[in-house]
Amino acid sequence: MADLRSTIAGIRSPNPFWLASAPPTDKLTNVVRAFQAGWGGVVWKTLGEDPPVVNVSSRYGAHLDNERKLIGLNNIELISDRPLEVNLQEIIQVKRDWPDRAMVVSLMARIEEEAWAGLARRIAATGAVDGLELNLGCPHGMCERGMGSAIGQVPDMVEQVTRWVKNATNLPVIVKLTPNITNILWSAEAAKRGGADAVSLINTVNSIVAVDLDAMAPTPVVDGKGSHGGYCGPAVKPIALNMVAEIARNPDTAGLPVSGIGGVTNWRDAAEFLALGATNVQVCTAAMTFGFKIVEDMINGLSNWMDDKGYANLDQLSGRAVRNVVNWNDLNMNFSTKAVIDPALCIDCGRCHIVCEDTSHQAIRIDQGDNRRIFTVVNEECVGCNLCSHVCPVPDCITMQPEENGLPYMTWPEDPRNPMRAAAAE
Amino acid sequence: MTLNADIPASPYADLTPPLTAVQALAESNRCLFCYDAACVRACPTGIDIPSFIRSIATGNLKGAATTILSENIMGGTCARVCPTETLCEQACVRNTAEERPVAIGRLQRHATDALFARKGPHPFARAASTGKRVAVVGAGPAGLSCAHRLATLGHEVMVYEAKPKSGGLNEYGLAPYKMADDFAQREVAFILEVGGITVEHGRRLGGDLSLEALRAEFDAVFLGVGLGGNNRLNIPGEERDGVENATAFIERVRQATPDAPVAVGRSVVVIGGGNTAVDAAIQAKRLGAEDVTLVYRRGRGQMGATAWEQELAQTNGVVLKTFAAPVAIDATGITLERTQLEDGKLVMTGERYSLPADMVLKAVGQTLAREALDGLALSGGKIVVDDDLRTSLDGVYAGGDCVASGEDLTVQSVQDGKRAALAIHRHLTA
């Protein structure tokens, strides 16, 4: 059995699956249910200074696929709308009852040192908290009050706030980054300069998730109007993976612990974040879609897969794919792969043919066989784009098989077809 | 009539219920949107099945129904009665990996039912009038399909129907559990909404109509007269009370009202192996018969009814007795003789046994009523037509069960009517 115990920024948890700061971690009842289900830790929903905020009615919009599977969720909910003291007392009680689980508390304040430092000290004074997470990413509502992403989008402010909080308490500080920026490295580097013990990312993506075509308003509709909100769930995972990898492979931020967030729905997603350098993961939408029980398969799925692959613990897995994330200019121009269609698995739907024919390289030929069509890749036309293998409904029916061509690894800067190289040589 | 607790609340209710919205969503998303899809090639009317199913999945039910009806104006009936297990669903590529095709027939019903429920304007417009007039004999699937297509192409159509209602076998020949809630008449009303079609009932070829007069009066004539006659068993006792053609039985059941259902025997024997035999047997059971036995002289593999229909009969309490040929009917029941196949040839074994029966329904095939078809070339008991469904008489076309265009199925009749209309249109506008 692989050892799933996790430590990030000195914060220990029995497994790397935390619930992110969000509605599921808003109060004792939910968090206790989460711990009973097996979650390794929580980031308590963002606390602010009293008086607490007031939320609107109707808060979530959904991006559903054709089968009503939720692939993205959008929210316009603000931070915790309960008094600070109520939250702190509950945090104390939960930590007392569940001492082995990670208890991290998210916080947010005005861009004033005393606001951040005071809030951090009050939270630390509970003695029940393992770490703090700075909410510098909320892209709706709070940013209109100069908080959330309004801070996270300005690297200097990220650095400043991080330093204020670091100086205020001895607790580890995780800085949660917003993806609503041009370059995630600027924020991550700023957090590191400010003394962050770790960063967590991504916060939600600014979005209008859908338009209600009857109300003619964005969803969720609040009395005929809607606002932009924060988008999360499986659909944002690719954005998050890239940003995590950018931080992991950037020399200035390499080694800065990362808590991976963004569409983690199952153990495989978690393994991908870990492979790209994350130390643990945080989950929200999957829990809000299926309930807390999903953590069971996350834990034993990751454990079983690690056993199969020979990873004894998370350290052996974390960052394993980072060295293989390179710039386009470092890819091998001499590599060639071709699609191969297994006629024994083919069910004769023809989708590989029509997508290649209509939208790509006209590289899949149809021959009439006995009672069925035979689809064959025309190697001379196939550029190895993978499209056919992605649209094929049968697993492993279309595989990509690299060609042995005996050519050396040659990047674009080395490629004689590169006009810039030719110019440089002159 | 024997009543028992297993009789359905209404013997006329749907045997296969419509899909719920949730079921339709899940099922429509199983469609792979195949390229040059096998299901389309397997549909006699060539409905663009992947397109209509995709429209269901996107919530475009009106578009889905219009896609269906543009190739098959009786898509609603075909959704209910087509042997999809041997047509579109047999070809579905989902069979290959999962052994469960997309439920194309039930999705088709979902879409067409939704269109009918909208009560919006008719989805098809008529082209400018051509000034041509076409007579259609028979308001069954072939005739109405032909009439509707001709009307959309701008022709005026006069439909002559011998029976009091339109719809042909949809109205008189299919089990009520397939055509619940008066669907045949609702569909006829929908088809006539297009305009340009007049239907006169009680007008029979050979009665007050003659082919000669129709040819003189109209620019073209389409015959969709179906098969009016029934084969006989030619065994002693066939004329006894309680012995009836299955088609006549179904017609009586269809025309009865729910408050006065048709009485059935305690022990019913149905002779035959086709879909009419299965319809009659299941319907007899649903009307309260204690025992229903379907007797067929060959094996299950040779039955005209599909394997799915056979299973439907069995799950509805019908006993299938194969390799049994009827030899006599008397006051107590029916005498059968065991048969066997020798080199594909059916031979009697001489071994006889009896089944008690107080009702015997004959479903051993139908025949073309030849009266009033003078001058038309016939072959194999059907009207001879060419690839354009032209008969041997100039300007006279024919389609449906009265020609040998394919299997005797509603969907084939609709296709015949459509193709004949297109051929007539080409002929009249050449």
C-alpha cells in the first residue's frame, strides 16, 4: 500500500485530498461530514472582518453537457456570511475532534496591513489552525470592494499582503492565486518574495457560464439580472494544470510548494496535478456534484495506481512529469507518429473518417468490406495529429504508433527549415 | 370472457410506453452521429436518423420531428410499429460493442409525439399549384404518403377510400396496444393539414369507381389498395362459428370502444407466424383470454414475426407451438398434426393431437383482391410495377402491399407512396 500521508508547508494530513475553501467548508456540520467521509483536510471558507457579508439568492450557474453531466460550475457567492466568532468557535471544536486532519483557514481583507494582520492574529489565536490561505482570487463581488482578485491581479499587492500576514503570525501561509491574469508566474513570484510557504491554484475563472434565453440574462439569474462569476469544475482543469506546471518548471518558483486546485474530480486528476509538481490537491466542484463520498475512490484509486506504478509515497510521484513539460521550441521536429486503426475493435461508425476528411488531412480511406466498411490510415497523408483517436468511441481502437526513422532529436531552432536559423547562419 | 388480475387496466393502452424526457435525453446521447450511418441505409424511407437524434439531444424536438417526417410522413406510426430490430436498430453500430442499439424507434416516437403535442402549424408548405389533379385509391400508408408528397409538390389530390375511416391498416389492421389513443386518426388529420387533399369515403374500386374512369378524369392515378383478401386454411370446420380471420378480429377490436370491448374466447388459438398473428394473439390475451396459443407449421426461425415480436408474445402469456399444422376444427377445438422439415421441405408426420379452442383466428396471409384491376399486369399475386412504381397502364402507379416492392411493412408502403409521388411529379412536369 502506497503511503498517502502528505505534508505541504509543514502542514500534515493523512491523505493529499483537501476540500477547497468554498461552500462545502462553510461550517462545522459540513466539515465534520467531510472528515467522517475521509477527507484529509479542509481550507475553511474565507473569513473576513465583521460585519459579515450578505449573499444574494440564487448563486450557482452550471455548464452541463448534453447528458446533463456537470462539466463546469459558476458561482456568485461571496465569502463566509456568518459572524467571525461563530466560525472560529466551530473551527476550534472541529480541530479538537479531528486533530489528525489539516485545518487551514482562508481569509480576505481590505488592502490595509492592520486588516490582514488583525484577522490573521484572531484566527491564529484559536490555536486550532494549521495554516492560513490568502484569498487573492475571488473574481466576483469581493473584487468590486477592492478585495479578492482586485489584489491578486497586482503582483505588488500579492507580495505586500503575503508579507503582512507572514509577519503577523507564525502559521504557514499559502497564497491562493487567481488565473485571471496574463502570466501566473508574476503572481507566484510575488507571493514567494512576500514569504509565502506555498501557493494554491487556481482560484475560479471569471466567467458568464450561460445565458438564460427566456430571461435574456446571465445565469444564475437574480431577479432578472445576472453577474459574472467564478468558474470551476472539470472544464477548468486544463487551465489549472498549465499554471501549476509553469510554476513548477520556472527556475524562480521551482521548489515553491503548490496545492493544486481546478477540476480535480477523481484520483487520476489528482495524479496529474501531482505529476506536474503539486504537493496535494484541493477539491470543491466534484464534492458539490456528488457529495463527500467520492473521496473513497480518490484515496484507494490513487493508492492502487501508485502501487501498480511502484510509487511508495507522494514525494516519489510529485513533479515526475515536470521535466517533460518543455517549450514548443524544445520539441523534436524529427518525431513522427501515425494513427493505426484496429479493424477488430472498429464498430464502423465512420467518425474518424469524416472528421479527418472534413476538418483535417483526408488521411482515412474507406474500403467496402464484407457487410461493413474498413477504415485505413493513409500514412502519406497522416500527420499524427491524434484527432481520429480522440473522436473514436471505442477505447484503444485507434492508437498512435511512432515511426522508427532513425533521425536525431532536432529542435526548431536547429531545424534547417527554420528561416530564423538560416538568417542567423548568414 | 374470463377476467383475471393480470389483465392490463386497459387492453387498449400502450404496450411499449413512450420514453420519458430523461430517458430520451440519455438514449439520444448514446447515438454516435455516425458518418454515412448504417441505420439510415437500413431504413426503407431513409430517415436521417443521426440528425434527428442529435436534435433531440440538443432540445430541438421540432427540428427532430421535421427531419423524420420530411422522409416519412408517417414517422409517428412507424415509430410504433416498425420492426426496428430488423431495420435501423439492427444496423446500429452500438450493437457491435454493447449488444444494445440506440432505441431509434422510441426516440422517433418521442420527437413526433412532441410535434403533435405542440399543435403548431403544419411543418411542410405546398409549392405553387401545378394545375394537375391526381387520384389516389386507398387512404392507407401508401396512398396518404403519396397524397401528402403530391400536395407539397403543388398538385391537387383526390383520395378515394372504401372504408369509413382513413389510415388503412394503421386504423384497421394493427393491434391497439401499438396505436393507443387513436393515433391513426390523429396522424391522418396531421397529414391532411397540408392542404390540397380531398378524401372521399365509401368509394371502392369496382364499386362506383373504375380505373378507366379515373384515368380519364385525372392526370395520374396511384393505387394503394393493399391486400383485401385472406388466405384460407382449407380444412374441415373452417366455417364454424368462432373461426375468424385475424385481420377481421383486429379490425373489430380497433373499432370497438373501450366501454364495450370485443369478447374473446376462453381458449384462443391463432394460426400463423407473422406479425398479424402475434398482434392478434397478444391482443386476445390482453382482452382476457385464459389461454392463447399461437400455432405455426414451421419453426421459430421461419416465422415472419421477428424474434423480438415472438418474445413479446411470450412475455405477454402467449404460448408458441411450432411445427404444428392445423388439420380440422370441431366443436371442442382444433386438431393439429406434427410437422418436420426434411431438407428444408415441410412434411407431415401423421402424428396428431388436439388443443381445446373456443376461438380460432386465422393469420395465414393476405391476398390481392383482383376485382376491378382489369388491364393491370399481375405477377405472383401482386401488381407489377417498374422502378418508378409505374404499372402496365399509362399514368397508373401503384405501391404498398399490393405491389412486390419489399416486405409488407408500413414503412415500405410510405416509401412506395413517396417514390411514386416523385415519379408522378416528374412525369406531370416533364
